[in-house]
Amino acid sequence: MTAIIGTSGSGKSTLMKLLAGFWDFEKGDIKIGGIGVKDLSMNYLNTIISYVDQNTFLFDDSILGNIRVGKKAATNDEVIEAAKRAGCHDFIVALPDGYDTIAGDRLSGGEK
């Protein structure tokens, strides 16, 4: 795992959006393993890069439903495993309704 860290305004979000192929660029090159990101498929980039934007959006649905958006057929066990891997399982189970807690605008920015 690699984390991109830096002060506010230093370009972390810009770098990640370029690296993940969300934005195009005209000059220079960004390479992963010696291969330019423009030469890699979005499918491949999606398998090797995870990006959490600072402006998180959650549907007005349960936390379970929001996590399941990434894989509609995910079992409850798969959702829980994903939450554990993301480091948020303990926070979720401490909520009054656990995974059934309705997310949307009810959680603070940090909680999202």
C-alpha cells in the first residue's frame, strides 16, 4: 500500500486524479511500473488504484447499501469484510443501528 500525503494545496488530489486516469494531460507522462497511464486500460487502473475523494458522497440508504454499491450482489459477509479492510467496521458496529444506519447527510464529513 502506498499513501500520498502532503500539505493542503500541494497537489495530492490532482496527482491521484491524473494517476487514476480521471483527468487527461497533454504534457509529460505518468508511469506505473514503467508503463504510461495513458497506455493502461481504465479496468486495469481500477484494479490497482483505490481513490477516496475528500468530498465523499453517500446515498440516502443504509451503510450496508452504500458499501454494496460497488458490488450489488455482495453478501453481508463480503460487505463486512470490505468494511474491515477499509478500517471502518468498528466505527460502523458502534453506531446505534450498525450496518443498518441510514447514511446520506446524517453522518459528519469525517464519519463519511
